[in-house]
Amino acid sequence: MNPAWTSQIASVMRLELKKSFFSRRGLWIYLLALGPAFLYLIHAIDVTRDHEHRQAMVRSHPVDTLVLRSIRPGTAEEELSADLGEPYQKFDYRRGRRGMGPQVSIDRYTDGESDFTFTVIDGFVRGINEQDRCNVTKDSAIFATVFQFFYLRLAVFFGCVGIFSNLFRGEMLDKSLHFYLLAPMRREILLAGKYLAGLSAAAVIFTTGTALQIAALSWHFEPGQVAAYMHGSGWHDILSYLGVTALACVGYGSIFVATGLLFRNPILPATGVMLWEAANPFLPAALKKVSVIFYLQSLCPTVAAPENDTPALLRLLISTAEAPPAWLAILGLFALTALVLAAASVRARRLEINYGTE
């Protein structure tokens, strides 16, 4: 690349980085990025307190795990009390109108790690619910689902709308874009500098959010569990999630810097792109590849499966496409990004502004 172009790109980036990180219009982006970490922290505190409560219960009323798991539906309430003793929590009520239905008792026991709830109806056990303590495997599956269906599709998506759509549109609203357009600089250089500044801000903000989520989620585990996970697939999973977050900023950033050049109102094109991304599971295999989320999901260490209660008709409509290998997914995402930026550069060459119509 021409050294003068490199210097100009660096100059534009220096001017734009402060705007991208500290714009008043973009403070809500930090809430999107960091909000999930606070929720995971609350979850970790709740799990820790619940475990301490179970440990206190089992010290005052020890119950063997094998005995708890030996109880089967149909066991009489007297036999339940004889084997397990009194529950640490018990609720009694009658079903039906005016309390004329069957007598129901909800008995809760714990072995210190898991919580067992026995539903006793008319003197016999009819339902058993075992709630295990959170473990690395379970929380990893929860994180994968939240990361793919909330963080990528909503938080990073709308964060990129806020950062990249304003790179040009915000300058027009502030009536300051003409300073750039009057400078002896190619429009493609201006586009590249603004895009790279926005990408730097988005990648730093959202990868930090991802790292804080992982740290908050693992806070309540014993050090030995965390060490075992890190020596297994832990480092690979963490680096994969951080990389996918950065690549999401690359792909969505290119789309929204282009829509900022093409549309006055970023909400309409953002809504269209969001619907297209949401419809990805139902698209034919060929059309799936014209989507950022297709490549991002292929790179996730754990692909979140459809919920078990997904209607059968929707399951039939879901189109499956073989996930490409990691190198091909990254190449495909960069190719899609380059294509969008090339189209944006064509628009940038013909860009004219009239502040009176903005």
C-alpha cells in the first residue's frame, strides 16, 4: 500500500477512535456489552449462596444421596419419612376449588450438592425433581446458548449498529463531515480509516464483555474445577468465543458502515438485516452463506441446538447446512466483509452532502 495512504488512514483512525469510544450517542453500547456479565455475576452469587444453604441443611439433617435416589414414584409417605426423616422444607395444600381436591405435599431434601423435591399426593409420591448443583458442563451449555442467541444476534448486532452507522451519519447530523470531504484524501481512505476505528472500538468493548462474562460465570466454581476445565478444552473455548466476538464486529461493522452511507435512518436497514439473520436456519443452504451468523456459529466451540420444545413444524422447516471448517468460515466471512466494503467505497466516491436536507 502507498505509504501516504497508510499515514492518512492512521490519521483518520486517531481522530475517530475517541468518538467511537466516548460518543454520547454510544454510551448505551457499554450496557449491551457489559450487562450480561452482571447477570452472570448475580447467577454466581445466587449459586454460591444456595450451595452454602444446602451445606448448612445437610449438617443439621444429613441425608445419603443413594437413599434419596432410591425413592421411586408410588412410594408411600410413611416410607419416605422413615427413609429420609423430616424434610428441611415442606408445603401442604389441597387442590381443586374450595380445597376439596386431593391433599398435596411438597417435600424438599438435600444431600449438600443436589436438591430433591418430592410431590406427594394423597399419601404417595407422584413426582420427583432432582436439581443438581451447577457444574462446568452445564454452565458451558448455558453460556453457548446465551452467547449465540443473545450476545451475537442482539448485543453485538445492535452495538455495531450504534458504532458503525454513526461513522458517517453522525458526522452529517453534527454538520462536520465536510471537513473530511474537503481534505486532499481519497474517499476509500476515509472509509477505511473510519471503519478500522469503529472496528477497534467495537472489538475492544465486546471482547472485554465476553471475557468478563466467562470470568463471572466461572466465579462460583471450585479452583480445582476451573483448573481441570482450563487444562482440557478451556483455553480453546475461551479463545474461540473471543475470536468469534471480534469477527462478529468485523462482519456486522462492514454492513452498518455501508448502511450509514446509503440510508438516512439506520433503523430500517438494521431491522431488515436482523430479520435476515434470524431467518438463517430456515434459508436454503446456498442463501445461508450470505449471512454473518452462519460463519460465526460455525466457529463457536459449542453449537447451540434448537430448544426441545420447538414445534415439530418449525423443526421440519429448519434447513441444515454442513458447517464449513474454521479456516473456510473465516475466509468466507472476510470475503463477505470485503464485498460489502467494496460496495460502500463505490457509494463513498459519489457521496455528496446537503446539511439542509439532513
